[in-house]
Amino acid sequence: MHKRSVTIDGHRTSISLEDAFWAELSQLARGRDLSLNALVAEIDHARGISRTGGPGGNLSSALRLYVLEELKKRAEANISRA
């Protein structure tokens, strides 16, 4: 588990994720020509809630689910090309 600080809408927040998730998020951000902060902010906004709580789960969970969905898309694309 690794904790990093990111800036979302001008506010610093700390997020704890496993190293494998940080590595994949960094790769996904590079692939979209975004900074890691920009990708995390985009995912945070997609949750449709403020960082103070509410429905949608916490940001760490949202980041893990984003990585999972992107990896599933990649796997499905590879299967359809085979």
C-alpha cells in the first residue's frame, strides 16, 4: 500500500492504493496524455459526489474500479482481435 498526495480542484488529498494500481493509473494517464492528477480528478468528478461523502464510495475504491474497467476493456479488445 502506498499513499500519495494529489490535487483535485486546487485541494490536496491523500490516497492510499497498492503499487500495482498506481502504476496502471500512471500508464493510463500517459496513454491519454493527462497528468496523474488530471486523471484522478476526472475519476473523482465522474463519481458525481463531493469528497465529503455521499453515495458512490470513496475515491480509492473509484480508482481501483476505474483500473479494473480499463483492463477489462483492453482484454476484451485483445480477445476480439484474436
